[in-house]
Amino acid sequence: MRAERLIALLMVLKKHERVTAAELAAELGVSERTVLRDIDALSLSGVPVYSERGRHGGFALLPGYRTDLTGLTVDEATSLLAGTGRVDSPAFTSAMRKVTAALPEAHRSQAVRAAQRILVRPEGFVRTPERLDSLQAIQIAVFEGRRIRVQYRRRGADTPREHLLDPIGLIVAGETWYLVATSRRGGASHGGEDSAERMFRLSRMSDVDLLDEPARRAEDVDLAEIWERHRDAFRRSFEPVGVVIDCAADYAEKIGSIATTTHLDGETAGRSRLELRFADRRHAVRALWATTFDHDFEVREPEWLRDSLKARARAVCGD
């Protein structure tokens, strides 16, 4: 642990022209006394670190000193290469410190200045990021190929259910994390039947239990292909809906704007007939109900949509 801290200390010294003991302590998360002991250890090992006293003093390396420290730990390399998204993790911070120190001096200052101009905050002003309490355990299971037992709450369900999963990989889509895994039907660790791969939302997982059993999965994986396949299947689940309405000619353009596509199928005595197309049934009901009180129109087809709007109107009127 101390060896890793000494390397981190050396990287910080390389990154700054001069840095105080207090700044080093804050950067490394240790006390100033520990920093002073580590500075002594670096000096004894031959690293040309020196101190300057005074108002603008601090610790620094002799100009031109170079190290041959190019290695990253497994956690640091994984944090960078896997794009874990947790930029506040100790592994990511340590890895970026080493990358920065490895840059040539001429490029380092330019890169640091550029980085100061970018801030990534996925939560935005209003929306808060999803809880990812299970992320660390899930990452271990994915990287080490270990089976897990989890509690998973499906959308709309009141209580979670236990799942025995063989992790395949992690996918981050927008601001949402998914675990790609196969589940074991039957409940026993070695019994039961394998199901097809599924995508589990990490924010709905809890009580992750890492088992000392290898996950049953292929040696190689193409997560991009899996993502495209699941996304296409999800989109196909929304069957487009065609709707025919009659409306006042003056409102035809406004009503047509709520649909995915619109076709004008004639106009008679100030009334227009429109053929509208919606993404699915829910889209059709919500879009037309939202315009019920603003526009003069009548749904002609399909019958199920007429019945749905009638039922909503009766519920509003208490009839």
C-alpha cells in the first residue's frame, strides 16, 4: 500500500512545478506527517526531490528528472479501458494521475488546461443519477467471471425476486447501466435450465451475493452486437397504430402535428379527414386525449380507440 502511495506522490510532484505538504496531503488523502515521511523515503531511494522554504516554497523535483514508471495497476487500467464512468473513483483518479505524469512537459500543461474546460455531470440540474450501489460488486463479477445471486425488482413490481445470474458484460446507455447476463431457471446453483441472455438494470438490483462459482459464458463477447439486437427487439415491440379522424379544417394541421405521420384524405364542408399514424396504442390514446379539449375532432377508426377515449371522458365526468 505504501509503495503505491509513494508512486502517487511522485506522480503528483511530476505534475506540479512546486507543491506544499498541505496540498500533497489533500491530493493523496493522508496527513502532512505522512507526506513528510514519504518525501524522505523518496529521497533515500534516489529520487531528486528537494524543498524550498518561504512564502512560495514547497516540494519539487529537479528540472529534467524523468521516471520510467509506465505501469498501471489492474484496477487503474480497467477503470480507463472499460470506461466505467465513475470518474470520482480512487482507481480512476490514480490512473489519470499516472497518465498525466507520463505526458511530455510541453503537452502536459496543454492537456491540463483543456481538461479544466470540461466538466461531466450526468445528473443535470433536475434529474438525479440512478443509484448504483451494486456497481462495484457487479463489476467484480463481470471481470472475474463469477456467478452472482441478486434481488431484482422488475418495472412496476412491488417486491424484488431472487435471480441466479451468469454475468456477461456491462453496458452504459445514456445515463443507465445494464448488466447483460443469463439467468438460471430452477434456483439451484448447478441445476436448473439456462435462459437466453437478458439485460438487467443495475438501479433495480440489490443484495448482490458474489458466489465462488464460475459464470457459464463464452470466452469472447460482442456487447455492441448484443446491444443492437436488444434495442431492435425493444423497438419492434411498439407496433405502429393507424387512426382515422374527422376534424375542423382549420385544426387539421395542429392535430396532424401530434402524430408520427399525417395524411390528408379529403375535405368536405369545412371538415377534413386525416389518416394519422402513432408509435403504438399508448401513444395514440395519450396524444389524442391531450388534444380533446382544444380541438374539434371525431375518431372514426379504430373502435378500441373510440372506446378508450369514451371511458376516459366518462371517468372525468364521474358518469
